[in-house]
Amino acid sequence: MEQAFQSIAQNCLAQIHGNERRVVSVHDPSSVHQMWVGLRRLRSAFDLLEDLITPPPSLQEELRG
């Protein structure tokens, strides 16, 4: 289960990071949307596996921010 979560989390973070440059340099609304989608997916992964994986409180705050 841990390996599955790592794969999901890495994919979510890659989606977020992959859109960062366009958000910062071009102010592309579709890239902002894709970053938001990646964040929502990451939150959902933590919610789905909350009995097995608990993020540190500071990350929980960031994800809910």
C-alpha cells in the first residue's frame, strides 16, 4: 500500500511542479487549474489512506489551506 501511495503522490507532485513555470512566468490560467487538480488529487490520496498514512500537521494545514 505504501508503494502505491508513493506512486500516486509522486504523480500529483509532478503535475503540480510541471505547471509551476507557466503559472509564474506566463500566468497561464490552465496551468493554475492543473496545479489545483494535482493538489486535490494529493489531498484525496491522503483522505483515502488516512488510516495508514498521516501527513505531518504542517502539511495537513497546507493541503487544507
